[in-house]
Amino acid sequence: MYGRLTSQDLGVVINVDDPYSVQVGEYYIRARKIPEDQVLRLSLPIRGALTLAEFEDFRKQVDAFYGDRVQALALTWRLPYAVNCHAITGALAMGYDPQLCANTCGAGRVSRYFASPSTKPHKDLGMRLSMLLAARDVDSAKALIDRGVKSDGTLGLRGGLPANVHYVTTSDSVRSVRQSLFPPAGAVPKLGLNVKLDQTEALRGAERVLIYMTGRASVDWIDTVGFLPGALADHLTSFGGVLDKPHGQMTVLAWIHAGATASYGTASEPCAHLQKFPHPQALLSFYVQGSTALEAYWKSVAWPQQGLFVGEPLAAPFAR
């Protein structure tokens, strides 16, 4: 794999009716030096889910404005995060599938970008990848953006301290289904990594954490974890991507608030299909090859329609 997405490849979409979106979007444009002609300002309802008609109108505005000019998008809001049963990021890239909403536990469409070598997803595959710049509040979003920018090119350097990758198996056997895909534990000096396979309910006080992958409805002690700038963290559960109503499960916003730079959760009941969640080895492998957070997460999910990708898209700690 050669190259990665840069600010020249990224469009920024701002909802002018949403004060959060306006503040976060303008801050992001400055932080990543996004060219003004790559910024789309439009109006969207500020609620959890768009109707199909609202989504199709949104998608047409995006396609008309960008054409083939950008490869991916930063969506600068928290709401809307869904289109009926689809996550908004999944629907933009994969299209709307009424069959999926009739049975959200069924198989999703296979992403052609899964494990792909492409660094130009829209040009090569016609897929408009996106990531939601969502956080609990504007200050938390600005801190997220700062972490992403700060992370670039900071890891895998000769003589640098190693970064820790934690793959956690909990007592929740259904949500720990990804353990079958974990790589072996051990040091990888060439990449400056320590891969750890933890059998515990939650990490406590872990330091220099680059990846934290686990399976639980809610994860304790994440505020004690020392996340590196550019860290990726997610928990396999049903509603990690449902951001607007109580459901008794932790959401992706908790990871972002605790210091992760990107995360992933599903916006409707996915059942425990491995293909609907990030593949542990793919996520790590693409990230250490220099991919951005957006590329590494998207390349690690085989059936991403229900998946909400959240974080700072261009973070690239292993970029050279």
C-alpha cells in the first residue's frame, strides 16, 4: 500500500442549522487546512435519524457539490447519525438497503473497500467514505481534532517508546466473539508495538494505548487509560452507535471523551456477526502501514451499513 488520504482528499460537511456543527466544522477546517472549495454547507434536521427521503436529498447535495473531487468526508455533527436502521456513514458509502431494515440481524452488503489496497476509494470503487466528528460537546470535539493532528507521524520511529495494543476478552462470551481473530501476543520491535491479549472485564491504568478492542455493553475505567494521540478504541455491542436515546449501553462518545481519536459502533441491532465489526488484525495492519484512522477503520469492516465511524478522519500516527 502506498500513500494515504490527505486534506486534499477530504470534504468537510457542515450543517448550518446546528451550532455544534458550525463551531466544530470551522475549527476542523483551520486545523487540517481544508481548502474552502471542499467545504459543503447545508441544512439538515437535528435529530437522531433521517427519513429515507431526507437522506436521499442529502446524498444528492453531496454528490452534486463534490462530484469526483474528494475521496472521503468529515461530517461535523452528532445528529443525525442514522438513516432508519443504517448508520449515516454506512448509508453514504454503501447505499440504502430496505432488506436490511426488515431484518437487521441479516447479512449486510459486502464492502468492496474491506481489506482493499485502494487509497482512492471514491475514484477506484465509487464509495463515499465518511466519519462523524462527534463528541459530547464542542470542547471535547476540539480536543479530539487536536489529538488527531498531533498524532501524525509520531509512532513507529526508531528508538521511540513502544505503543501498546490491547485485545481484551471479557466474561461476556457473545460480545467477545472477536477473540478468534486476535493476533498472537508479543513485542513487534520493527513497528514499535507491544501486542497484549488481556483476559479481564476492563483495563485499568493502562499506558501508551494505541488500540483498545473489547466486547462488553459498557466498559469501566476508560477514564484511567492513557490513550496515545491517534488511538483507536471500540467495544462490540449492539447500540454503540445510537447517540440520542438511553439504551443501557455505552456509546462511541464515551471512548472519544476518554481520549480515543476514533471509534466504531452500530446504529441498530446487528447481532454478533463478526463482519459487522472491525477486524482486529486488519485494523492494526492498515494503521501501522500508514493509513489514516478513517481508512484503517473502513478497511477493517466487511459489512459496514449499520456501522457508525466516529473520530478525526486524517489521524495517521504511522504516516511517513
